[in-house]
Amino acid sequence: MADSTIEKNSAKGGTAKTSGAPKAPKGSKRSLGTPIWIAICVVALVVGVLCGHFLLSSGSGKATGSTTISESDLDSTIANYTYNGSSHAITAREVIEQNGSIENQANDDGSYNVPSADDVLSYARNAVVLEEANAQGISVTDDDVSAYAQSTLGTDDYATIGSNYGLDEDATKSLLHDAAVIKKLRDSVVTTTVPDQPTAPTAPSDGNEDTTSADYAQYIIGLAGDEWDSANNTWASTDGTYYSALSTYSISNDSASYAAAEQAYYVAYSNYSAAASQASSEWTTYVNTLLSKTSIQIGSLAV
């Protein structure tokens, strides 16, 4: 993934947000006051694709409000969520650790910013989905986690991955474990098959789009699949999407132009994009169904 960034939600929709006061300068400290509880019904939230790349964040995770807490308050309950009638407490530590190690989240004076409402909501959403996966008996092995890390990040060296996010090796593996569980849940509920994202053809060195080669021909045929009849060196039918886009180009098993290959790429990418969008919609609907059984209370630690 570009810049080794793993996002909490790869495609957020409209989300209910709670704004806070401007961030306090580092070094300031305020004492904890009586929590002011805000009831938030998360059924109204439109969440994005939680699958896979949502558990780590390259963001700072700092709260938008001016409130800070001391290290001794990290295990204080700052929110509660109820799912299927069962209530769960959320601590400041749990939310802060979404964005890196506790040590890396500390202010210069050793205090910590109270997590923002958005970060608390993100943690609760993830927790609900993981709870549902557990209820369905979905689990992953160490090999599954390793395969997931390699497929999404190109390595299963958890220490190296974690170093990019200020996490130690164990925390990184734990987060990737949860990501692999959610991917497995997503794969079990999303029925749309998403093809591999196509790779664009290599442009000719001289930039001439009319340049022809056997490689361009095979590139097109590979994308067209059963729309091309290799045995008869022609289109298998005239009602497919590739024929519609490429009928004006001269194509054979052994020769096609770069321009034709590029057009085939546009068709393939359009098909991929449509399928990915449909799969995303299915997953969002499923997650929102889970969230319809959920309520969250976020406690303000402001004095």
C-alpha cells in the first residue's frame, strides 16, 4: 500500500461527528471532572469499508478538544457501547492505542489528549464487527495473519510494520489478527466477486499510440477472456463490453496497438470499479445492520 499507510476505514461515508474545542498547547493539564454523557445512536452512521486496512492509522490520533489526562487515568472509562443488549466499557488507553503505542502518543509533559469522538466511534464500530465475527465462530490462525500481512503489506515482519506506526511487534500482530478476522467475515457476507485490479499496459518508448505488438494483443485477449475466440482469431461475440469498445481496432492473436490495449484497460478498470463499488455497498449495508443494534455513550472528561 502506498506510503505504508493502513487506514481505519478505507471508504468513509457520511458520519455523525462531534466537534471539540481547539487543541490545548502541549504542557497544559486539566483535572478530570464529572463526565458529561452524550448518547449517540450509531444506527444513523454510514460507515465505509472496514475490511482489512482499517485497524492502523498513520494519523496522530490526538483529541480535538483541550482536555488532557494523566498516565494514571489511561484506564478510565471514557465511553460505553451496547450491542445486542450487552454493554462494554471503552477506556482511553484502548482508543489511544488505535493510533500507535501509548509512549508515542504522550505529550511533552507526559499527559495524553483525551481521544476525539471520531476515534471513540471508530473503536466502537470496529469492536462491534469483531464481536459479531466472534459470535459467528470466525477465527484465524497465525498462518492466516501472516498471509494477510503479506498480501496487504508485502511482508509479515511485524516489527518492521509496527515501526512505521509507532507500535511494538506484539501490538502490530494483534491488530493485523483483528484485520484478518474482519476480512474473513467480510468475505463470508459479500456475494459480489471483485476481479483483480487491472494493470495498465506499458506505453511504447516513443509515445506512438499506433505501435503494435504481440504483447499488446495478448494483454487485450487476457482481459477479454471468453469474449475472444483465440482458435478462430476473432471475437467470440459482438455483444460484449470489450467488443463494443474495441470493434474499430485491428486485433489478432499476434498483433494489436497500444491504443487498443489502453482502451481494453479502460473497460477492465470500469468493470473492476463497478464490482468494487457493489461489494462496498453490500458490506456497508451489512455493517449498518449490526450498528442498528448498537448504541454508544461517549463521556466528556472536560471540567
